[in-house]
Amino acid sequence: MTVTVSLADGGTDKYMRFGDSYLECKDGTLCVRRGGTKHAYRYQPGTWTHVDGNHKRSIQARFLALIAVRPPSVD
């Protein structure tokens, strides 16, 4: 349950708490959420180059996946 962020300056940030996850936003920002907290670390576009670890899917993606898996109702 770790997240490793590679930075544009060559460094890395490691988040190694249980439940840490990340979310790549459409605008290029990266949010790393710490397990057990509501606090998220935000990286602006261009400050990070790569991320490894547990990817957190957006709420919309989870909702769409739930709809796709649900069997059709029979009336």
C-alpha cells in the first residue's frame, strides 16, 4: 500500500502508510491521499513525472463500473 512519486527535479517522495493511494486528475495534478486521513498531498502539473503504487479510482469511475456489472432487471 505504498505510493512513490518521481519528481521533475530527480527526487522521489515515498508514502508508505497502509491505505495510501493516488489519483491523477484530468488537469495534470496528482493527489496522494494518506490512509486513515482526509488530508491529501497535491502535486501541480510539471512537478512530478511518474507515480507507482495504489491507484484510487474516481467516484464517477466506481459508479460507472457498478452500473456495468449490475445484471439487467427482469420485470
